[in-house]
Amino acid sequence: YNSLGTHSEPLELLWSAPVISEPGVALSYPRTDALPWAGIALQRNPSTVNNSTYGLMGFVGGAAHTHSHASGMSLELFGLGQVLGAKSGRDTYGTAIHENYYRLFSANNTIVVNAASQGSGGWENIAINTVQTVAIEPQPFAAAVSSNFSFSCSSFADNMGSLAEATQQRTLSIVRTSPTNGFYVDFFRSKSTVLNRVATTLNGNVTNQFHDYIYHNVGSTNISLTTNGVALPLFSQPSRFQNDIGDAYEQPGWRYFTNTVVSYPHGQPTRVQFNATPSGTTLYMDMILPAVTNREYARVAAPPITDYGSGTALSPAVVVRQIGDAWDKPFAVVYEPHYSASGSTITNVTALWRSNLVVGLKIESVVGGKARTHYVFSNPNANETYQDSSIGLSFQGRFGIVADHGSNSVALYLGQGASLAYRGNSVSVVGATNSQAEVQFNPGQPPSITANAPVNVVSPGAPAFTLITRQADGAVSLRAVGSIGVPYRLWTTTNLAGGTWTTSSSGTVANSPFVLQDDGAVSNSTRFYRFSTP
């Protein structure tokens, strides 16, 4: 064996030969992957510029197996070269903090229901149900329909014991906005059948079901919470998380949260900014929640995140408490990793409602000096709808995205859906069944279509005249029809053969039919008209 020389790779022992002659092949990571035994649905979005830094990746998962933890339906997020939204990790087996914190719900990015989410039975008596993948695009190892978007939808039954008894659904999406920018969107729905639990608030105790959305990030415990750009007032409440279900493990494990400060319930948009300096450069993660319903925000110091080099330093966490169910009014959260404290591209996040149900987010940003708007839809069921006729917006399906890049450049993404329309642009699956597709509309170019099923695609056309009349005072009234939300220009000339066309008016079609009036026609016996978009 001495003739084989020195080798440092243990797997070479399995090769049955001293040298493998075939050339190495670069490893190609799939856009999505799944580990069903662990309940994990994972998404990646590689960057064309320094992928190790600007690549995006996140997963949702949780299950019971040997050495598993009672994590609930947990989330982890990657950004700027490392895991930022992290599970807390582990400690030495058998120690109190490992048994009663690191293995339990509160050490994860999840929801604790009624202060009573727990594991029971199975490995070490902390088993949970396996998280189930409901839908994912692209399918693991399959080709994606979009280079910028992906999503997964997962479900979980938090029903160990008798005090949580919750049904949950979590949809995670990656949205890339440039080679160096992007964000995550998390829709977490949760509802319980136990309605007599007592929740602590700064306004006193409340009896109802209640849901605590927990997010851990690596870095400093010195994090900021603001609402409408103003610091959110926080008040000390050291006893808030000093309770458990009374078992040997003190589940759900949050007695280890310290330095607890809490806001009064409020229904305003809220932004939390985390910061970490793992290797000399400060990294930021913004956590943005729109105005949905009254919630309390707690900032806590959690035990160290041991898997990502935080040493013995306490780590930051935020706990958002919602009284009542969080199904119709889910925790809808946008996460954006970025450099510099003012480096976030997102300027505003607004909830999209269907009746009393939150079904999406409108996310406004400025990327490379250009304003962009993303409408991200997440219906709890596969065939539900959303409509905003004022901008010609409609969606049918489970998950979809409209990306408005300005200058009439639009992308429509069906993650799982039958149809999506915006400002006269539309894509619909033939047969009205749910499938996956992306269509990009750019001025002067035919639509670019990628789809997993036959689709119908419509580009917006200019408005059309239905009636033109001259009024008694010489002005001209023009009646027209057009697609709602489509921008237009009305052009005029007095010489059809060789005259100059000038813009008489411009706008966006808000109603159809609609009427325009040309007062400039009073001084002209002959006037010609045409529409363009824009």
C-alpha cells in the first residue's frame, strides 16, 4: 500500500484504484431540494455575480427522528455569505440548557401556540409531527420556470399534548431583484382549537388562543425596532416568558429568554433591523411586517447560536405575539439581507386583502435607482382568487408574483396557479388548471414565455375609439375602451398626410369605456386622433 502515496481524502478508500482518470465535474446545485424524512423543503437562487456572497437560500422543515429536536415548522435563511436567520444550535448533551432550550420550539424560527407547543413521545420524548410539503416550484432537481422566483408551501400539525392543538401552513418565497439584491417572503398561518389560554400583554391578561412568531438572527443583541420610521417604545417585562407547560423539559423552552422588553399592542407597519459582524464586515438583515392587526413585539436576548460561531455571546431574537387566530391574518414577513444600515432596497410593504383575509403583499423597492413593485400572492388554498380592478390585477391559484419594473416592463409568475393578469398583461393555463409559468413583457419585444403546460398569453393593446363627436362649442368628445391599468397617450394632428403628431393627453385606463375631451379642437376644422401605449 505504500506505493499509493499519501492521500488526504477518506472517500478515496472506496475507489478501489490509486487514481481516478476521469476529469472532475463541477457540482451543480439544484434550485430546490427536499428531505422528506426531515420535513425539509429547500430553495436556492444563485447569483451571476459572486454567488457565494449574493446567492440566496432558505428552507422550511421539521420532523421527529433520531437526534431530532422539537423544532416546530422552522425556518432558516442565508444571506451575504452565511446563515443569518438561524436555529439556535445545541449544547453539550445532558446539560439543562440543551435539554430545556436548544432542543425545543423556542430555539427555532417558528410559532409557539398558546405558550404550549411541545414535543412528546418518540426520541427522548420530544417527537413532533413531520412537516409536509404541499407545493413547491420548481420541483426538486427539475428546471425552474423563472430565474428570479421560487416558492414552497408546507403544512404542520402542532398537536402534541392538548394545549396547542394547532393547524399551520407556511409559504416561503425567494424573490431576486438584481444579481446582488433580493429578499424572502414568509407567510405563516396558524390557528388553534383551544380558546381558553391566558396570554400576558402589557394591557393585562387576555383569554383566547394566541400565537408567538419567533425569529432568531446571528449577531448583536443591539437591534432596532421602528414603526413608520420612529423607534418603537419598548418596556421591560422580565416575567413574560418565565412560564412553561409544567413538564420535565420546561417546554416550549423560552425561560432562557432574558432582557425582555415589549411594545404595547399596535397595528402599524414595523421594521426590525439585525446586525452581525462575523468576519470584519457588518451584515444586516431587515425583518419587515406590514400593518395587519394589533400585535405586541418583544425583543429578547437568547442563548448563543452555537452552530454559527457566536461563541458565548447572547444572540438577538424577536417574538411577535398575536391574540386570536393567525390564519386569516397570518404573519406575513419580508426579510432582506444587505450591507450598511441604510442599504435596504425595500421602501414599503402593504398587506393585500380579500375581504378579511390577508392573501398577499405589495412590496415596493428601489433597486439600482429604479422603483419596482412586487405583488406576492399566497392563498391558503389552491384555487382561490384575488382581484384589484383599479389596476387590472387578478390572480387565481395558490401562489403567484407580479413584478412591475417600470417603463411597462412586467413579469408574471405562476408558482401554482391558473391565471394572472396585470395592467392588460395576462397569462392563463389552458384548461384553467393550476400549473407553473413565467411570462416577461417588455416594450417592443414579444413576450418571453417559460411554462410547464400550454398557456394563453395576452399583451396590452392601446385603447380603441368607439365614438367621436364634435360638441356645440367645437370641442371633440372621444369615447374609448381599453384594458384597466394600461397607460395610454392620445395623439393628434391636423394633417394626416404629413403633419406632426402631438400628445393631447395621457393617463392610465381606470374605467372602460371612458371619455376624453379635446378642447384644442375648437380652433381646428379637421383633427385626427390615435392612441398608443404608452
